Amino acid sequence: MGSVAEKARFYLERAAPQLREFEEKEIFNKDEIRSLVTKRSDFEHLVLSPGTKPSDFLSYVQWERSMDRLRAKRCKRLKIRGSNPRPSEARVFGIFERAVMKHPGCIPLWIAYLDFAAEIKATKRWRRVITKAIRMHPRSAILWTMAGRNAAVHGDMERARAYFLRGCRFCTGEVSLWVEYARCEMEWLARIEAKKNGKGVRRGVNPLEAIKATEGTEIEGDHIALEDSDEDDELDGDELILPDPDAGEKKKKPVFDAEATKKLEQSPALSGAIPMAIFDIAKKQPFYAAAACEAFFDMFATFGHVSCQSKITQHVLSAMEETFPKSACTASCFIRQPLIGVDINTPEFPKALRESLARLRKAYAEQTEEKKALAGKIVDWAGKILEIESVDPAIRTVLEATKKGLEAELAAQENKA
């Protein structure tokens, strides 16, 4: 293709059918269409110029999407039927494809591309894009995390684990991917326990039988069987989709057969073995430090409704006390442990808070050499509790006094420095 002007004209001509539709259905008048063409021409010349930046493509995408939202609102207000959003979606996909071809090293561009594909539920396109992105950036923890979590959200834990395991082999220098892998396993445990307890299951039905019967259905946001969406097939003009003559004869493989159910009931995975194994392997990685352990601890602490959560957090805390006994991170986790999973509006909370404050005094006096860092962590922790409006007045008074004392200690140490 020739000059920038010729390339811009080529891409503008591809949008002509939609502009004619706008005029015929009176979605936009002629002056507005002329303005749209001018604005689109400016963007095309901008992104086709030699010095283009990733932000130029993102601005172009944002403008295209805002224009499509305006089209949808006008169609709804004027009660115009038959206006298809697919041409706009295909154009946005085309812009993203050109963007990642022009700037393949820009991870935010890949993430924006994936977010758009996920938003319009273009499942096949999303998988192709994440494959390209990971091949281009195999050491990007955020891309591996997106791939694993997407598979887990659709109920395909086997694929999710494959993504996370491969990503962990590449990303040995940061803890975020390992924490997200453990989080994914904890979410899986929470879903399995919810089904075993009969949540979302009809009364009188055996929960394990209900798990077996949920093939291809959705329970509490968990897709048990993953089915590809064909919504984006029309967007790919270079592919021919042929019908499968045996599609009606194929039977879906059961997700939970009798043997799988028996293994499920006796599996050590339900007692938290997988998250603890992830943490144990993370201990051998270069990023292993007190802060990394605290990241695992904080993540596990958010799953107070999982029965094995206390066992897992104690496992992490024991490793921290053994490896980093004088660290502020270890002391912070030790102090906050009694309150994990305790609702602030229950009678158990004051007793747990009393235990935490006793641990604070002990840790501040004996366990840590990083008193300033520990004081900062506890001040932040107390501040988050005080932000809750339903806190009992007596508890609020105690926490405010504790926070005020630690802040005074921090100010005194800063003045000495």
C-alpha cells in the first residue's frame, strides 16, 4: 500500500456501508455523518503516521466506542430496529489488531484488547489474543493471570491450572502470579464447599448429585462446562465456519461421574492441600521474603468462609515465624490472625480483638526489630476497621486510642530521625 493518505482512504472506504445505513435510517443527519468522517480521517492519519504512539490507538478506540454508544441510544430513543453493532465491534477489533502489530511490546494495549473482547463476550477471539500476547510476553504475570482466571471463571479448572503452572515457571521473580494462583484455588474450594452444603441446590436434592447434574449449567456464577461462544464468528471474515454433521450425536463428557464424586469426597485438595503446596513451592523462588509471605497471608485471610482457611493461614504464619521471626510483616500477621473470619457485628469480635491487642503489645515489645514499620501496618489495619460504620462505640473507642498511640510513636521516631 502507498502513502499514509492512501492507507487512510482504504480504511475509511471500508466504513462506508455503515455510514449509508446511518443516513438511510436517519440515525445521524448528513452534517453529523460528515463530522464523523472528518474525525475518523484525522484518527486514521494519526495512527498511520510513523511517529504514532499506543495512546493514539487507545484514543481512536475510545472515540469509536463512544460513537457506537451514541448510535445505540438514538436507536432506542427513535425506536429504530435492525441497526447492528457488529460493524462497530469489527472496526474496533481491526484497530486493536493494527495497534498490537505496530506496538507488540506494549502490554497495556494487549490488556485493553482483551478487556474489549471479554466485554462483548467474543470468547474465541479472546483466546486467540491471549495466546498471541503470552507468546509475545511470556514473563508478564498479569497476562498469565488473566488467562488463568478467565478459564477458572468459565469452570475449566484444568485449563486454569495449566495456565498458572506454566506462568509460574516463567514468572519466578515476582509474587503476584503465585498469589493469584492460590486465590484461584481458594475460590474453587469455596464453590465446591457451597455446593456440598447445598447452596443453590433445590430442597431434597443430594448436593453431590446436584454437582454431577450441573453439566453445562451455571450455579452461583460458576460455569461447570465451558462452551465456546460463536458471537464473534461473524467478525472474522477470513475464516470459514463449517457445520459439524456429528454435532447432534456427540455427548458431553460428564464433569462428575461416580468415580470422580468418590475421589472428590476423599480428596486432600478439599482440605487446602493445593494452596499450601503453592505457598511451599513459592518458598523456593527468588522473590520469597517476608512481604511475599504477607501477600499470601492477606489473600488467604479474605476466605473466612472456607473451612480449611484457618489451617492454611496458620501454615503460612508458621513458615514466617520460622524464617522471618523479627520481621514487621510476621508480627503484623501474628497480630491480625485472631480476627480472621470474625464478623465485626458478632459477640466473638470483642474477644478476638482483645487477643489481637494482647499480641500487639507482645510483638511490639519483644518480637520485632522493625517497630516503625509494624506501627504503620497496624495503623492502616485499625483505620480500615474504623471506616466501617457499624462498629460498636466501645470497640471504636479502643481502636481509636490504639491508633492514636501508634501514630504518636511514629511521630516521635520520625522526629528522632
